[in-house]
Amino acid sequence: MIHRILLIAAREFRQIAATRSFWLTLLILPLAFALGPIATRFMDRSNTERLMLVDRAGGGTARVIAERLRLDEGRRAMAALGRYVGRHGLERAAPGAAWTRADRWLGDADVQAFEQAGGLRAARAAIDRVRPADVPAFEAPEPLVELVPVPAAVAAAPAAGLDRALRPLLDAKEKPLTYALLIPEGFGRSPAVRLWSDGPPSAALVQTLQGVLGRELQTRFLAANGVAPALGASAAGLAPAIAIETPTRDNARQRVLVRSILPLASAYILLMSLMLSGSWMLQGSVEERGNKLIETMLACVSPSELMYGKLAGTVAIGLSMVLTWVACGLFAAYATHGAIADLIRPALAPVSSVGAVATIAYFFVAGYIMVSMIFLAIGATADSMRDAQGYLMPVILVIMLPVLLLVQATIRGAGGVGVEVLTWVPLWTPFAVLARLGTGMPGWQVVATGVLLAAFVAVEVVLLGRVFRASLLGAGTRPSLAALFAMMRRSK
């Protein structure tokens, strides 16, 4: 009996593996890993905006704007350093330094202290002293704004002729100018300034310019009313020093997200591979019924052997795809460097234990058997793909929609009654458990749902097996739901 089941499984595997769609699907993820960095390198464009400051009010305002932009870029670099250090556990590079913490707000004083201590150069050197060889080097973020020197033609152009002088720079094909800001000679007596843009301006940049120019107007107003310029500048620069600390919640949230990457990916892969392999098996079963090949097969094997062989072959096809994708993911994580490895490697660490791997494997295989059995029963009752669609589409919608909502809720960190209910309904238990593993699902729930799922799969195989055997040689009209339930009640 086992030998005949294995023969049917091998035939089912070869039949599906011989199709072009199987190989195209199998190679999608490896090609994405291989071509992703190359495509990014050739297709990515710089997001840096080029700003020209034309200051005809003495030059002081342009210097203040440049200083503000420099401090903002320093804050972005320090924040990126904090995320990098936290992701790879490199806090020992500079214990207590502001740039090793991603959970605090960085003020101007922090940026100035960072620059006085050597800035990015010193931070990279400190990181390199403790960075393991398999951890990629830190890459500083691309600056948001680059200041462009004022050409002589623009500096000498009268106010009325600036439009004509700036137009070639804004329309240039190579490194076009993004913005040009004119601070007129009468700035202070009048608040008017002009901003040229090659498109809709950035809201963040406009807000930054408004803040700096507003403080400059305050300083000039106070000076015009008898307040010393230095005192006016100090008064205009007064701002609350808010120390923002988020030491626990944000770190916990980040850890949960990292821990959830692999379980959520497992739930998505299970759903996707089930839909693909199930549809291939269903199409093959319908073709066998249409070609009357099923009668020839039943002359050599029993209906039960045929059912178990097809089920084993379908599960083998799905697991072969998954194992191939997992192998490609492990190769990308540990044998390559770059953004993909930087994302995958931390996600594998929380689920590297034997228990976590065994849990994921159990619910993955059990879920595969459960849904594949449904596809197998549909294939046995349908004479054509049109008939199969009558059962297939409702089944796919019933499985997919709650799972997609469940995964989205898990990403948001939401729980509640809905997630608990999906966990205990066997049809969605594999997806719910895989999605929730990263959030710290209680161990007793994992064991209890695993036992419940095993019992459900056993009952399902018995009941749908009766439908499969009773429908193998049936032809003509599609059985109604009442007829299907009647088949399930028959023991022979």
C-alpha cells in the first residue's frame, strides 16, 4: 500500500513540476534577491534637493538658514546611527553616547556635541572597532538638501531679471536646481521673500525656512525698536528644551516587529504556496476526470491510495517551493551583504531555537495538509474547471480575507477578541499561530491549538476522504451541498 501511495505521489509531483508555471513561480524569489540590489543601483535616483540662497540683505540670513539645515542633517545622521546600532547590538561602541540611542529626541546641542567629538568619522571608527565581520558597515543617509553656490550671473542680476537668470538652472538636465530663495534687500522692513521651485515644494523645507525667517524677522523688529541686536537674537531664539525619552515602549515595539518578520512571512508564504499548488493539483485532477484517466488509475490502485498519494504529492510540491525559498533567504542573509541581508539576518535570530523552528514547521505542514485536502475533494467532485470554480472561489475567499485582516492586525500590534477567535478556528489556526508567534503567544495556547488542529485534520481527512471516494467515478451534475454532507455520513 505504501509503495503504491508513493508511486502516485511521485507521479503527482512530476506532473506539476513539469509545468512552466511551477518553475516560474519557484524562481520568482531567487530572482528578486538577485536582481533587487542591481535594479536599485541602476533605477534609484537621488532624493537630495538642491537649494540656492540669494541673500541681498547682508548675507546673515543665508548663513542662519545654512546652519539650520546643517544641524537638521546632523540630527538625521545621528538618528540613522542609533537605528543601526540598535539593530545590530553595537551599543558598546560608545556607551552613553547620544548617537547610540534611537529612543530619544536629539536637540541642537546633541548635534553640536556630536560634531565636536568628530562626527560621522569618529562614530564609524568606534563602530568598526566592535563590529563583527558579518555586520555591514554603516551607510550615512543621503542629505535631504544640498546648498548650491550662487553663480555670478545670478548674483549680478537685478530683482526683475532673476526669473530669466534662474530658469536655465531650474530646467537643466544635469543636476537641476530644485529651489532658489531670494532674500531681498529690504527684508526686515518687509517680510516678503521669493521662492522658485521646479515643482510642488517640500512641506518640510518650507516649514524650516518659515521658522528661520520668522526668527530673523523678530530679531530685526526688536533691533529696529531699540533692542541690541545680540539681545534681540537671543530673545528670538528662545525655545523650550523638551527632553523626550521613550526607553521602553518604542524598543519593545521594535523588538516585536523584528520578531514578527519571519512568522508573518511564514503565514504569507503558506497562503501563497497553498493557492498555487492547490490550483495546480485541482487542474490536474479535473483533466484526469475529463480524459477518463481516473478509471485507468483505479484499475491499479484503490481510491484511498489514490487520495493519499495525490495529497502527499501536492504537499511535497508546496514544501519543495517553500524549502527553495527558505534556502535562498538563508543564502541572502548569511552569504551576501547589503540591504536584504541587513533585513533578513536580525529577523532570523529570534526564531533560531529548535522549539521555534519545530512550531513553525508543524503548523506549516498541518495547514498545508488541511487546505490541500479541501482542494483534493473539490477536484474529485468537478468535471471541469468551470464546475471547480463554483466551490473554489468561495473557499479561497473564506480562507484569505480573515488571514489578511489577521496579518494586518498583527503588524499593527492589535489583539482582541477577533484575533483570539481566528486562533481557535481550525481553518485559520495555522495562519493565526504563525502570525502571532512573534508577539509572544502563550505556550499553552500553542500546544492546545496544535492538538485541536491535529484532531481537525484527522476528522477532515476521514470526511472529505468519503467525498473523494464517492465522487471519483461520478459524472454529470455538480453535487449539491446536501449531497456532499450525505457522502460524508457514509462510512463505505
